[in-house]
Amino acid sequence: MGIESTGTIVAIGTRPGEAAIGIVKLSGDRSIFIADKIFRSKSKKKLSGIDTYNMLYGHIIDNDGHTIDEVVVTLMKKPKSYTKEDVVEINCHGGIIATTKVMELCIESGARIADPGEFTKRAFLNGRIDLSQAEAVIDLVRSKTEQSLKIAAKNLQGNVKKEIKRLKEMILNVLVQLEASVDFIEEDLEITPYQKLTKKVREIKAEMEELISDEKKGEIIKNGVKAAIIGKTNVGKSSLLNLLSKKEKAIVTSIPGTTRDAVEEILYVEGIPLILVDTAGIRKTKSAIEKIGVDRSLKHINEAELVLLVLDGNRKFEKMDLEIIKKIERKKAICCINKVDLKQNLEMERIRKYFNEKFIIKISALKGIGIRKLENKIKALIMDNGDLNLEEKIIINSRHKNILKEVSSLLDSAEKAMKEKMSEEFPSYDLKTAYGLLGEILGETTRDDILDKIFSQFCIGK
Amino acid sequence: MDYDVIVVGAGHAGCEAALASARLGLKTLVLTINVDKIALMPCNPSIGGLGKSQLVREIDAIGGQMAKTTNKTLIQIKILNIRKGPAVQALRAQIDKKEYEIEMKRVLENTKNLTLRQGTVDKILVKDGAAVGVGIESGLLFGGKAVIITTGTFLRGRIIIGEKDYPAGRMGEYPAINLTKNLIGLGFKINRFQTATPPRVDKRTVNFSKTEVQYGDKQPLSFSFWDEEKIYQSIECHLTYTNEKTHKIIAENIEQSPIKSGMVNTHGPRHCPSIDRKVINFPEKKRHPVFIEPEGTYTNEMYLQGLTTSMPVIIQQKIINTVEGLENARIIRPGYAVEYDYIIPSQLNFTLESKIIENLYFAGQINGTSGYEEAAAQGFIAGVNAALKIMNEQPLILTRDNSYIGVLIDDLLTKDLMEPYRMYTSRAEYRLVLRSDNADIRLSKFGNDIGLITNEQYKRVVKREKEIDRLISKLKASSLNPDRGNNIILEKMGTKPIDTPLSIYKLLKRPEVNISDVIDFTGDKRDNYDRIILKQVEIKIKYEGYINRQLSEIKKLESLEKYYLTRDLNYFKIVGLTYEAQEKLTKIKPNTLGQASRIAGISPADISILMLNLKGKLKARI
Ligand SMILES: Cc1cc2nc3c(=O)[nH]c(=O)nc-3n(C[C@H](O)[C@H](O)[C@H](O)COP(=O)(O)OP(=O)(O)OC[C@H]3O[C@@H](n4cnc5c(N)ncnc54)[C@H](O)[C@@H]3O)c2cc1C
Ligand SMILES: Nc1nc2c(ncn2[C@@H]2O[C@H](COP(=O)(O)OP(=O)(O)O)[C@@H](O)[C@H]2O)c(=O)[nH]1
Ligand SMILES: [Mg+2]
């Protein structure tokens, strides 16, 4: 993958001047066809029926007939487009989740996710721009690719990566059996019976499905950055969330423990969608409902890329605070000292033992003090010195998801072939392809793995 | 007198190279160390097998010799993997080795334009960076427009048996000592590999009653597409096993095995480990198979497949006598290991011409491969291309997506060899399409284009292809009504009855249905069709889904193979490539963008960058 320059490609672009993600771009022979498949215009017109450089207003509809987003679609027919191919731009309004969904629909309808810089690459290859312009593209391709790899690796959280590695290994084990029985039939090898292998494939498939559905729940890779707001009860977590999201969503109350369940809010901090989770306050509790909430908040801490710890500046430092701090030791965290509008009783020297001065911020969620500074800090932290590119990140997430889906259907195909007692080379082809795809996610080459493993596992040689 | 093409060596590579070049009308000289040993098989007495059979069929489809000589001298033939799918079935023939040598020598001697001559080449004559001839040890010089080196295991060959070692190309044969130095002087990078062979024993001393008999197939078969299939008289092979006694002797004497004694430090083929290594690496295995195969019809020598070793001869004898059926077996010639020079094959082009010296080609074991078939395939490609170049014709370049030969050469040029290279079906990513049964359909056009396959022969292939298509259309067009009569027939076939009309084509897709069962439904007689056509049709219909998937995969990547990278590219000047990519590309100097993409460590981004930088400079052909 990645080296073909054919097919219709899709990517998410950014509207110039605006940070929010908004445009899904298609380029290639089938762009019009694909767009028409998922787009219903208000005027009942089809893109295939309008002139170049015209726009249509309408909705993107998914396979089940649900409306995904309200959009404006622009058509640029070849050769008068940026890539000299048919280009369709879908301007979305519903924010990042909707935009991502629109891109996914395009992929389901036959588009392929563009490689980094591929639009520009096509423009160049089709003679739209000259070499000097292309040199800029080369830089882009290089830097973006490297960046994508970094982000890809980062996005695959340790356990997911481990999971994929494990599944890949399981596939390899089946492959080794299939291949050994093909290429080394006369070697007196103890090959696992077909039925057993079929069962194995089924198991792998089931685990793969689980991984995919997990991912759908947002546990693998979130589009955007997940941040958890934690702290004791009543320190002002919900107030902070409301302030950041400028909406009244979480229940703000002065009775400890009202934010029972986690409240999620997607908001843009300097253009970065932040999935902010207001967790139930952590405190020793006997109430069953609250216990669930507290458990959840621990789970949210684990999943979050960033933690906003809220402390009440008005109160003294307690053992409870220390316990919370211990829970987030390995996390990227910002320590927010809230309620600076009130008298300060918190012992700051104790805080400084756990947090670098740079990550301690004094705020008032009630009065809106220090919020700007907090936003900047959040941005700096999640951008890791500014190299996070959200467009890329979404693309990579979707790419992963697509690959996993493809792997899952290949496993299906292998299982079917094995059930029909087709000869080993057929399911093996499915599994080899799947194996290669998983390698791609992990950034590993897989060329000689099978033979190597056969030689190490079996006594080959006449 | 000057020649067009000079072939150095008359092993399996040399013979194919020389025959191809001579048959294309070029004056060809074959120089070899000993003309009594033409196309000698120093190891197993068989040709074909998994992956290798495909190679032989492909050589045959384009007009090479190996399959024909095999047909003439085989003493047993069978289909391997007969219960599996067509892509992984393979022919293997047991060969009368002496007959094979005699027959191949006869063919060489009776080929127009071909001169055979004894002589050990010790230098390549080079002028202006191009080969112009060779010199032999007696001092004679021969002029030629191209030189093909196929020296097998002979370059600085060193034989090892137990604690003894001595210079030899093969047991009892002189090595070629000086040529390596000459090649290094010309700038070639050389490395060393080793390989080994088992002992041979006297048939009269084997107790066959204690072994399992292995028969050949009793159906009409042919290795070559151009010979009639026939049922061969076949000689039996036998199977026995090693046991704990065997393993004990080996363990007791392991210090004398080259793997422990340090007598051999080079890499050998993992697919042919010595019995010493098998016992050491797989202690949990209680027995290893030993195939007893005749070396020919007129000899008592029996080859012991599975007992490869280069332990001292006395211990070899002891090892053998522990095996059931071999208790009294007497060694005629011992097993041994041989260590030799090979050239790092990434110094070659797809035509097997070297990148360093023009008009100098390399083929066979000298390129780091092992096996007769692998050698023959390369010899053929080198011979054809040397000739085509002299004739000013387009080269013959086979690719991964059209042949195993393409896979072989691409792997050699692209991979780092860690051991002698052997072909397996699993190396061919498109093996569902690259089958032994359709090699003629895939490749005989190339043979016809260059002139090694006659129009007559080629027409036969085209005609067959048409008949195949016609029959498929017919099966698609004819359908079966769900009446009682038909359903009774279906049930007899062991397949589900139908309740709506079904095309014969769809019916044939059912795993349990054979083509010969359904032809009658079309109103045609089964006998009207050639067996081969029926088989092709059946394969194409039954495996259509998988085959089409591979075809579309091939199409997707095809475009990259069309971009040729010139040799003089300075990768260090290409902006945007990583240093690693620059180094790797400079080392391997890939011929095409496709090949570049297969080099370990080259990323899709690197390929994009190459494409962008080289737009306009990339050529569609060399
Ligand atoms: C001991 C041994 C064990 C082997 N075991 C296996 C095995 O287990 N499995 C397997 O697949 N393959 C095995 N092989 C390899 C197989 O025999 C070779 O791969 C195959 O024969 C190579 O063919 P070739 O044409 O490249 O070279 P060869 O068949 O070796 O032919 C080389 C020819 O070149 C000639 N020659 C060499 N140098 C010169 C010179 N300077 N001037 C003129 N003529 C020269 C020689 O006389 C010879 O005719 C083994 C080989 C040996 C020797
Ligand atoms: N004075 C002052 N009160 C605050 C501030 N932030 C929150 N509060 C009050 O503290 C109480 C608890 O706030 P809430 O957001 O529900 O806390 P949570 O339990 O951590 O979610 C509410 O009465 C808020 O109005 C602040 O910065 N200053
Ligand atoms: Mg709250």
C-alpha cells in the first residue's frame, strides 16, 4: 500500500484560515460517482449532472439512510482542477466526528485514503505544477510521512499494539502450518490438522472483531485527544468543563458527588478537538452508584492522553489529593489550582514536589481567571512541541480501522475456504495478505517470516 | 577464431545458456574443465519438485532444454501434492544421472553453432569496461562478444570430509582457483557458501524388504509441453528411517562434524541440513526419513536422501549401518561438503548481465543459488539475453508477476542472501496464477517472439487457449433445468439437487463437482476435448475468485515495474530520501521502481520521492 498512484483518493482538508476540520476532498476517476452515492442535494440534482465549478447544498446520508452532516459540495472536473483529475470537495459543518464519518463513507464507496502529500503528488505527476513547486511537495511527503509514522505509533496504545502483534503472530502460526504442508510435503512433518487450523482462524477472527468493535467504542484510537478532568469532589471540575466548553452541560452543584457519571464534551482548544471528560469526583465512597462513577473515572484516567488535575486552592492539601496524584504519575498532567478568587489555603510547596512549576496553573472556574493560559498549556502539551497534525491523525486512525476491517474479511474468506476443504494455498493467500496488512499497521516488514519460521520450527531437509 | 558468446562451464546453467545462444544463431563456445562431465548432477538424482518443477516448465515454455532431456532420461515420474490445488502441484522425476549427462552432451554436440571444448578459464578479457573474451590456464585466449560465467561450486572449491579438506570443485574434480582473483580484480564482490551431499551405497548391500516402496505415477505425464504425455516404466524408490541408535552415534561423534569442529564456517542451505545438524537442532525427533533412490539404471549406486553428512568416512559408515534396511550397506562414495565462492548477485541486472562489466553475464550456483533447476533457469535467461543483446534486440526480462523465473531473479537482485537460494512456491506471491500447468500459456509467446518456440508450437498454444475460452463461454451459456432426470444425475454425482435453473458454469464451482461429470450436460462429448483443456477450464472456473484477486493485485502494482531506473543515478543527490534509503539504493541499484519498492528498508514515501524526482527521467524500458 502507499505506492500505487491509481484509484480515487480521499482526505480530510482544513479550511484555510480556520482551524476546525471541515473539508473532505476526493480526487480521481470515481470521485463524482462516489460523492453522488453518499450525497443527497436539496435540489435533487446529482453532481454528475452539474457543470464544473458549481456547488450543491444537501446532506450526506449513510447506508442506513441516516443523515451524517449538512454539507456544501463543490465539483471541479478534470483537467481544470488542482490534480488535473475530477475533484469533489465536501464542506462539512458537523465538526470532526461528522467529517471523519463522511470520509469513511467515501472509503466504503470505493475511495482509498490518500497518502501524505498525494494530492500534490498527483498534481505534479499530471503536470499541474512544476518541479520547483514539487520540491516543496517532496519535503511535505517526507516530513508528513515521518510524522504520520510517529503519530501512528503513538496512537496505537501499548496494549492495542500488543494485541495486534499477538493476532499477527497467531496468523503466522497458522500460515506456517499451511505453507509447510504445501512446500515440504515429503518431510515427515507433524502438521496440525486442517480442522484445528480452521478453528484457530475462527478464534483469530473473533478476537479481531472484538478489537474492531472496541475501537468503535473509541477505546483504541480516538479522533481527537482525550483529556480527563479529575480531582476530589467539589473542587470545580464540572465548572471547569463548562467554562472550557462554554456550555451548561455537566451538572454544577455544591453537593459533593453529583457528577455521578462521566460527562464528555468535544471542544476545540486552539483548533484541536479535545474530548474532555468530566469524571465523578474521586472520594472514598460507600454508595454503590457513586462507586461505579469512581471506577469509571479511573478508567478514564487510563485512557486519557492528558489529565487535568483540579485542586481546590481554598482547601488544605489532603491525603486524598496525594492518592489521586499517585494515580496519574505516568500521565501527562496539568495541575489546576482552582478557586483563586477565594482565600488560598493550599500548601503550594507540597504541590511543587509532584509537579513542575510549568504545569501548575492557577485558575478560577467561576470567574474565568487563567483559562487562556490553561488552554495554551493544554495545546502545548498535546502537540508535543507542535508536531501533532490532526488531519494526519484522523487519516491514520481511519486507515487502521480500514485495515482491521479488511483483515477481518480476509479471515472470513480463509475460514470459508478451509471449511470447503479447499487446498492450503487458498486460505494461505487470504492469511498472507492479512498478515502483511497487520505488519503494515505495526510498521514491520514481513517478507521472509514464513520460511524463516518453517525452518526454525520444523526439521526440514532431505 | 572469434565467437559471439562464450559460456564458461557446462553444468545445468552452462548447458541452457549455450543451447539458447546457439539456437538463436550465435556462434557459441562452451569451455568446461572436463568434457566428460556435462550437466552432471552432483547431488540428488531427480529433477523437479515443489517450486522447481514450475521453473523447469517455464524454461520449457520459452524454448529451453531441461524438460526435454528429463523426459528422455527419467526412470520415475510423479505428481507431488496431487491432493492439493493446481498451483502447488509439481512434477518430479527420478533421473538416470549418467544418461542425463550423455544425453545433454549429445544435444550440445549436435547443436549447430555450438562448439564444446575442454579448458579451465582463469581470466576474463576486458576492454573499455566490457568483456571481450576469456583466457584458459594453458594460455590460449578466446575472443567473444559476450561471456557467461556458470562455474557452479568450482571457484576456489574446497571439499571437507571429517577433519580432512582439500581443493576440489566437486569430489574428484579440479577446482578453478584463479578465476576468483580475476573477478575481484574486475571489481566484483565475492562471498562464500557451502553445500553438502549424502553418501551413496551399493544396492546389493541394501535390504529392501525392510523399507517402504515408493512408486511412480501410472498416468500419462510429460515434463515438456512439447512432447506427448505418456505412461513411463518406473523404477522404485524406497523409504526408511533413522532411529535412536543413529542419533546416538551422531551425538557421540559430533565433535568431528564440521558444525562442531569448525572445519566449515560458511552458510549452507537450510533446506538441506546435514543429518548431524538435524539431530542436534531437533533432539525431540525420534526419527528422520531416509529415501533410497537409484542413481541410474545401469549402476548399483543408491543415493541416501536425508543422510547428508561430511563426518569422517568411518563414522558415515557407522551411521548408515544403524538404519533399518541399511544394516549391511556399504559405501561406494562418501558424503562430503564443498565450500565455494559466489558473487553477490545484486551486482547483476535482470538480464543477468553484470552491472560492473558490460557483456559479462553470470548464471547458476555462482550467483548464490542451489539446485539444478534454479541454475538452468538462470543459464537460459543469461544465454538468451547475451544473444539478444548481440543481435540488438530487446532483452527478455521476466517479472514476479509472470513467472517463477522472474521471482528467482528478482529475489537474487533484491534480497540479501543468507544461504544458498532455493525456490519454493511460497516465494511466489502470485503463485495461484503462476502454475506449472499454464506455463506455456503464460510464456510461450516470449519464446516465439525471440525465436526459440516455433510458430507451429506457438499456434498450438494459442489454439488451446481459444478452446479453453470457448468452452468456458459454453458452460456459462448452458444451463440445467431443475427436472427430475437432472436431479437424479446430480445426486449421483454427490451434489445437491437444484430447484431453479443453474448454469453448468456455476455447477462446476461446487467443490464436489468435476468437469468431466458436467460436460455431458452441454450436449458435447467429453472425448471431444483434450484432457489438458478440460483441466484448464476446471481450474479457471473453480478458483476464479482467488485467481481474479491475484490478477487485480498484479495490475495494481504493474505500473511500478514499468519505470526503469538508470544505472548512473546518484541517489545521494536525490532530495528527500532518507540516508538509509540512499545507501540501500546505491548498494542494490534497482533496475525498476518496482524492484526498489521491494528492497527492505525502502518506504512508500521513498518511492514517491523517487517518482517525483525522476519524473521525465524515468524510462519505460532500458
Ligand atoms: C556436493 C554438492 C552438493 C549439492 N547439494 C545440493 C542439494 O542438496 N540440493 C540442491 O538443490 N543442489 C545441490 N547442489 C547444487 C547443484 O548441484 C547445483 O546447484 C547445480 O548443479 C548448479 O549448476 P551450475 O550450472 O550453476 O553449476 P555446476 O553444475 O556446478 O557446473 C559448473 C560447471 O562449470 C565448470 N567450470 C567451473 N569452473 C570453470 C572454469 N574456471 N573454467 C571452465 N569451466 C569451469 C565445471 O566443470 C562445471 O561443468 C550440490 C552440489 C554439490 C557439488
Ligand atoms: N469561588 C469559586 N467557586 C467555585 C469555583 N469553581 C467552582 N466553584 C464552586 O464549587 C462548587 C462545586 O463545583 P463543581 O464544578 O460542581 O465541582 P466538581 O464536584 O468538582 O464537579 C460549585 O458551587 C461551584 O460554583 C471557583 O473558581 N471559585
Ligand atoms: Mg461535578
